[in-house]
Amino acid sequence: MRGIYVHVPFCVRKCGYCDFYSVAAGEEERDRYPALVEREMDLLLRKFPGEAGVPADTVYFGGGTPTVLGPGRLNRLLAAIRSRFPVAEDAEITTEANPGTVTGDDFARLREGGFNRVSLGVQSFRPGTLAALGRIHSVEDVRAAYRDARRAKFRSVGIDLIFGNPGQDEAEWQEDLDLAVTFLPDHVSAYALTPEPGTPIQAAIAGGEIALPDDDAVARMYTAARDTLRAAGYGHYEISNFARPGMECRHNMKYWRRDGYLGLGPSAHGLLFPAESAPFGLRTANPPSLPDYARALREGRPAWSSTRACGREDAWKESLLFGLRMSEGVSPPSIEKRNGPPPDEARKAVEHLIGSGLLLREGDRIRLPEQHWFVSNEVLQRLA
Ligand code: SF4
């Protein structure tokens, strides 16, 4: 079964570190959005009628800030998806939520509409850090949103945290972690701040106005996250993700396991498997621009600004690169079953990494040893 991802390209205000595609939007623009995504689905089904029969067991609304749309529009979009694609009864249906944009009533309505998982963008429990990151919400908003999400009885409530923030020291991060576990979230994502080019935070660092902790301190913060969350009963199932047993994000696992997913909305990416034209997968990318996206749909074209039919080499490379992010690693025989024998280059690269201790072989699986998780990009690049 595949996943369905909907990108909601609206935020109240841009955070200082963020380079995801999102814009501030008025009521009218937000009102028009569900109809655009509905049109995108209809045009896609016109081009690939077979897609109407592909069942989905995860739906994920990300952004941007999906909750800026409000529960009425989100529920309408979810119903529109269900009316066009078979969505499993027990599907995982997630929305990301910014704590400054939701009320208890919103959560209750989302729950009624069929959402069963919420991922709260907390980032930090320190007012100074929230201000440095340019977040719109306060620590009190986080407490209220978490309480309201629990009262609405979502099956899973997760929180996202960021470490390696401007001016942050290790003791402050440890306090954030200690506080996070007292909430008893089902899922925790912890990402190191990456100052993306073109963002205000990156400009402030370049201008010497702020400084990030050094690399060694950030590496120790990563270890602190792993140690604290593990001790509290969370499995470290992917480089940046932790979950109580059985509460892993099924939708994101599809990306790492290279299962298919539809990507809807501006800047969304997808991976389809139309058997006749792209048996190894068709990667789709929507334009990172709401006007361009809307124009394509008005002209009756699918919103894709680019597509790429994957070959066997791509399928192998991607299966290794994404799969090795997970603690479960990958099974080369399973990849071979789906995609045929490994290209020589991939086989040699894997053998070389195993020989130098950068990958571990366990039975028919291979995985990245934990001591290399923080520098996984450097190791995995050798497979790219
Ligand atoms: S709320 Fe999320 S998507 Fe929006 S600007 Fe902030 S980090 Fe980016």
C-alpha cells in the first residue's frame, strides 16, 4: 500500500531557519486551496486512471502549517482524498500542527474528520530559543496544544524538537529533552538545526550576529537525545526519529523503504509505480510556487514541474540511501526481489563499506552502526 502526502503551503510567518515552501495567505487564498488539490487529483487520475485503484494506508498533511487551513478545510480535503482513492480503514492519518495555530475545538473537529495522528512542531521549551528561531508560539501554547491533542484522543501525539540552536548549550538541550519526556509523547523527532542558504538565520550567522554551538557540542547533543529518549522507553528507529514501540511514523517509513506515495500540493514530491511506463518508479515534483501550481491546474495539466523515470540503478541506490537511515537497515535480497540484481557499482560500494566497518552485515540485512548515525551523510554519500 502507498502513502498520500498533501503539502499545505501556508504559514502565519516565516521562521528564521526554514526553507520549506510556504507563504502567508489570506482567507480567500486558503478557501481556494482545497479545490486546487481536488483538481490536481482529478487531473492525475485522468492521466493515470490505474492510480484510482491503488490503496493507501497513510495520509500525511505537512507544510507549511496545515493547521493554518483550519479543521473545516482539512477535513474537506481528507474526504476528497477518500472519495477518489481507496484509503484503508485503519490508515494512519496525520497532520502536522503548529502549537500557535490550533485550539481544543480544532483538534476535536480534526479527530471527528478522521485524523488520528498529530505531530506538534514544538522545537524548544525555552522562550529565548523559540524567539531566536522566529517561532510564532510560546511555551504555554505548546502545553495547551499538547493537552488539547490528548483530550481529543488522537491515537498518536508526537513532538518535533530542534537542537544545535543559536546560543544553546548542552545543559539547555538536556533540559528540553527531560521536559519533553514528561509529556509522554508517542513519537519524538529531533533534528539538528541546519542553517539553509538564504534564510535569515544563515545571514545572521554569516554576519557574526549569532553563533551556533560547535560540531562536537552538536554531536554530544545528538547522543544526549538518544540516551535520554532510550532511557525513557523510545526506540531510535531512524537517524532523527524516536518512537514508543509500535508508534513509528508509518508514512515516513514509506519514504525510507521506498514504497510509493502520491505528492499533492506545491513543492510536493511523489513516487509512483505505473507498471507499464516506469516499473522502477516515477519520481514526480510539483513546482515550489502556488501561482505556478495553480496555473498548471487551470490549464488542465498535471501540476508536475518535473518527472523522472527511475532505472534499476536508481532503485538500488535510493533503496540503500534511504533504507540505511533506519535501525532495521535494508535487506539486499528483498531489494533484489523488487528491482533485479544489484548494479556492480552498488554491490562494490556496499562490500567496501562493510569491509571498512562503516556498514554491518547481520544475516541477510545490512545496517549502519550506531556510532556513524550522526555522520550518516558522509557514509551514505559513498553510495550515491
Ligand atoms: S512553521 Fe514550519 S514550515 Fe512554516 S516557516 Fe516555520 S518551520 Fe517553516
